[in-house]
Amino acid sequence: MKLIRDKIPMLMKQAGVKFEARVADNDEYKELLVKKMQEEVKELMEDQDIEEAADVYEVFLALIKLWGHDVHDVVAHAEAKQAERGGFSQRVVLLDSETYKTNTGVSKYTSQLFGTPGED
């Protein structure tokens, strides 16, 4: 069982493929979207293909809509964060600091300087 794109059942029917499908309830939809994102990101990391990037983007759009966000708001927040903190294009790697421990894998920046602990 997996979440598929909305038009896949119609395409399968047109192709004469026998299948069984149903509509997920809200809780199941949330779970399946998270699994789909994990699947699509894994595929993108393996292939670095534009098709895989488009799949990740499509699932991302569905997730933010589900969470009650609008893509324009997400873009505005991303742009504000980039203006304030920069992006990732300069490839800066933090090796150590008083507020970050590399062995935990989690940022521990002080909230005074960098916002909520754990933010990227």
C-alpha cells in the first residue's frame, strides 16, 4: 500500500491494468505523505534527477498544504531566513562551538543569537 498521484488510477484503468485503490482518511494521509517524502528524498539522493526533484517538490507542496501553510508564506519565510542567516551555497561547515556539539547531530545554538535550538 502506498500513496500515488491522483491521476494514476485513471491512467491504469485506461491501460487495462487491474488494481484496487481507495481514498485515505486524514490520519492515514498524513502518515502516507511522510512515507512518500522519505521515499522520494531517498530516490532523489540516489539519482539527482530533475524528475525526482519534482516528485519531492510535489510531496512538499501536499505536506505544507496539509499543515495549513501556503507555499508563498513558506517562500517568504525562507527568503527572510536567507537574508538574516544566509543560505547554504558557501558550503560553510561548523566544526565545533560552545553551543553546538558535533556528536549529537543536533544544533544547540543559543536562542538569543540564533532562534530556537535545533533550527537550521
